[in-house]
Amino acid sequence: MAVYDEAHQQSSPEDHIQTLAHANPPPAIPSQPDFGLDSLFGLLASFVAAPLYLYASLRGKFQVWDEILDGLPDSAFAGPALDVGCGRGMVLLKTAQRKKKLLASSEGEAGIAPAYGIDIFSTADQTGNSPLATYKNAAALSVVPHTVLHTASFTARLPFADAAFALVTSNLALHNAPREGRLAAVKEMARVCAPGGSIVIVDLYGYFKDHRATL
């Protein structure tokens, strides 16, 4: 099944991962990934809750997503996956790691599709947010072959076909858009999610009534 919609089947959007992997000279690869803070503005705005914000940004969200992804069946990782507003790639690359592990346990079968990520790479939404930062994290985790990265806005129509993905995720991204954009994003996530697939949204508490109603 095609992942991209008809407008992009012949020429898919630039995959930043492959562009950077074949750069000359290649980017320096860190020994450990660096996912930064979710937002400096969020840290400053949290005032007395700043320690809690730091914990959630630097450790808590990693634990939450490990629990979420570990609770999904292998079939969620065999097919294509999409992370919406992926930033520096925390959820995107956790998904890619599970794909790599599933491929290693499938006796060499090549039927494990990659993890796709999209973002507009705004540093206001996440510190140091850029395709290069995401690529370096993918390389540090040795999941470059399992990762595809595009520049795209989730408030517009995504460049993907209907029902293309077995798993669609979004972590602390949708709230960065105005209400109309958030609802458009949730509708697009539903459009590209395959029947029987999973949509997982982690975001600020106040927005979930809208998310549920839209889904």
C-alpha cells in the first residue's frame, strides 16, 4: 500500500534523514541522543511548578511513552508509523527502536515499515528543534534505516494516503496550534490511520474534550 497520497507518489517530500546521512562531510554523531526541553517559554511560565516541568520534560515523558508503546501489539510496529509534530524525535525514535527490535526477531524478514515523522521545526516549540538534531538522535540510537523525516505542518493536509499508518502518535505538539489547527490535525491523524490501527495523543489536559469529540 502506498504511504504517500497521489500528489506525492511520484516525488515524495524530502527525507531529511537520507539527505543528512549522505551529506559530504557527514554530520558528527553524538554518543548519546539529546532531546532538549519542550519549551523555554513553558519553563519560564511554569514559575513555582518549574521543577515539575523539568521532570516531565527531561524524564517523565520518556517513562510515559515507554509504557504506552510497550502496551501496543507488535502489529502496531510492523506497519508504517507516523509521529505528528515529532520535534527532535523522542517518540519517533522510540517507535523506530521497536521496529528495529521487531525486525531483528523476525528472522531477517524485510516486512517492517519505517517510522515517519513530520514537523515544522520551530525552536519556539522545542529547544534546538531542527532536522539535523533529529538526524543526530536517530544516528546516536542506530535507527537511521528505520526513520523517515519530512518538513510538514499538521494544520494542513498531510502528504500521506488515507489509511496509510498502523500507528499515529503525537506528543505535546497539537496545543501549539490555534483551535482550528488542532482540530484539523486530529482529523488528519484519523484520516491517515488504517482501520484497526492506533492513534495516541499525549497533550495538555484542557484540550482532550476537543480531541475526543473530533475523533
